[in-house]
Amino acid sequence: MRDFDILVIGSGPGGQKAAIAAAKLGRRAALVDRADRLGGVSLHTGTIPSKTLREAVLYLTGLNQRDLYGQSYRLKEDITVADLTARTQHVVGREVDVVRSQLSRNRITVLDGTGRFLDEHTVAVTDAGGQERVVTADNIVIATGTRPARPASVEFDDRTVMDSDSVLNMERVPRSMVIVGAGVIGMEYASMFAALGSRITVVEQRDAMLDFCDAEIVEALRYHLRDLAVTFRFGETVAAVERHEHGTLTVLASGKKIAADAVMYSAGRQGLTDGLGLDRAGLTADKRGRIAVDGSYRTAVPHIYAVGDVIGFPALAATSMEQGRSAAYHAFGEPSHGLQDLQPIGIYTIPEISFIGQTEDQLTDASVPFEVGVSRYRELARGQIIGDAHGMLKLLVSPSDRKLLGVHCFGTGATELIHIGHAVMGCGGTVDYLVDAVFNYPTLAESYKVAALDVTNRIRQIDRLGD
């Protein structure tokens, strides 16, 4: 008999939930990770610290209150790195305790160290002191996550030339910064540092940012960031980054040069698979370190699963958790519905973006008729109370059966608000539910009723003319 029924390599959101789900089924579960990294990338360098940093920025800069108290309003004038990291360290510490408690409560064996395959059922776990322990398991889940991809041509020093991990350990708030890459992580940090008063230049080789989002929502974010003095260089690539005594010089392929205190690269993520010894288990990874899986998260070796960022898109903590549960259920023959097709996306820029379903461009390309209903925060009492004049909610509705085809939100609380639309869409509801529903007043949730009335009025006018 092998040591465990299931062995999980990696303690991020996907790994935790896989181990806990197996334990709840009465199986012998073990989890491998270094003690100082319990909680994984998500907890130590990704989701939790970056989102906590965002909240600290919003609080200390008073950015959200400036429409009420004036553009010069600021809670603290000279914001230091210590001011920003104090809250982050506190939250990370508390979350580590929560993770450790959950694993202990479910009697999951935690193996301190890093794991590598010896064969398809055997893993060697090496601790910080170099001591090795060999364990076996019937099923194995790879949940090792990712690290920031670093171009070989760039010399990182983690002080003036950084990636999205090392930026959390910066020595001071830079007066100016170049951010290479206008993806989700790049835009989140661009908005944070812009709010702190840093002069930000975003360099992106594509012609637009966040091209998977609704174009109107992205344009709203772009306008807001320009208002914070962010400069965009689209269609540009970086030829070189030079480090100098008093800062950095970013040289673009077009010949432009950008002087700044620091440079942050956000050039995608690389799967943490190089040290796993995948070949010994009969597995391979692509050039980005990602592992291919089927719909049940099985790899090419049926009893070895992979979940989370290491398998690629959508690479979100929320989806990773569900992937971990689904993998554990499948391993032990437990019925599972798997992930739904409808998955909300949350982007923690300042202001937030969140959406679910399809965009206008996608519906247009597919020749699907739709009507649009919009509500703007500045027209809501709650929007005036909190001082958010930029926010908006957009509903895309089918005029034939009145079902929601997409919900797109920009502004305060967008990542929370989206779940109202998520629930309606998931239950097959129509826009009429939102028209008839009573929402607390004054709330931002009332934006759903305003947008629903807007779109149903449009549909009514079209129907009247059609008759």
C-alpha cells in the first residue's frame, strides 16, 4: 500500500482545495511545499499582497475621496514603502495562519520542502536543510503555480529593474516608472503607482490593452489613467534597458528613449515545472512550463493531475480552487459538475473592471443581435455619496428572449457587483427579473435596475416600430 491516497505538490489555492476535498472524502492526503511559502504564489507574491497593496494605496492617497474633498485631498503626504507593506505583511501573516489551520483541521499531512518525481507514483521531498524523504501516492496533483517570465536580454537587479514579484520588495516609491506589458498585472500596478503620484509610462507591443475586455470599459479605464498622467506607448517593443547610477533608460525599437527611476516587466508567467523531474513521471511541459490536461484535469498519465496557473488560462485563484476540487473528486470517482462555462473575470485596476459573458465585439462578430443598457454611478445616489463619478454598468441583452448575454462593470466594487449578473445568467434569468427586483437604496447594486430599465425601453421602442 502506498503512503497516501493523494499527494499534492504546491499549496496555492488549487493545491489547498484539492487536498482538502480529498480529505473530506476520507482519503489520506498530503501536501508538499516549503514552510515559508505555505499558501503558494497567490498568497506570498501574487493575488493577496497585490490586492492588499491596492487597498493601502487607495486609503493612504485618498484617491476615491477627491471628488468630494478636492483634487488636492490626501490622507498622507509622504507615503513610504513601509506604509504600504505594513498592511500587506499583516494580511499575508493572517492568511498563512488560516491556511495552516485548515490543513491541520482536515488532518492533511504537510511535507516541508520541494518535490520532484522519481517515477509516476513516487516523489522525493527535499527540505531546506537538504534532507530528503521519499513518499508514494496513488494519485498526484501538480499545483506548483508560476513565476514572472523574465526576458533573457534584460538584466534584472530587483531594485531598479524588477518583475511583478520583486516590485513588492522595492526600497522606495519611484518618482517615475516604465511598465513593460499592458496585460492584467501590468495595468494593475500601473494604476497603483499612478495613484501614488509616480509618473508612469506603459509600453505594449500590441495596439491596445486588455483586448479581451469590453472596448468601452477599457476606454474608460484608459481615460481615467491618462487623468493620472499615465503615458501609453502602444505598438512599441523594448530593445534594451540600461541601468545607470541615477536611474534607468529604456530604449524602444523605434528609437525612443524613456528615462525613469525604475522599470517593471510584466511579460507573462512561466510555469514552475523545471525542478519537478516531469520526464521521470512520463510528462512534459511546453516552453512556458505549462502542463496539458483534459477536461478532468488529468495529464497524459491518468493518475497525475495538474491544476491552477501551471495549466495556463484562465490562471485565476478562483478558477484554480474549483479545478483543485474537481481533480480530487475525479480521482476518487466522486460526482462533480466541473467548472461552469460562465466565469467572472476581475481586474483590480483603479478603478476595478469585472465582467462575465460576451463583449459587444464578440456578439457582433458572431452576428448575434443584442441591445445595450447602461447605468452610470454619477446618476446613482450611492455613487454621489462615495464620490465615484467614473463608474458604470453595462448589460448586453438578447432582444428575442431577453436573456443577459454579458455584464460589464467599471468602478468601485465592480468585482463584487458582477455576481448579481452572474447569478441571473447562471440561473437562466432574463432582464425582466432585474426590472422587477427591489434593490436596497442607496446602493451601487441599484445600477442593475437602472441599466435594465434602459435596455428594456430600447427593446420596447424597436418592437413598437417593428409592429
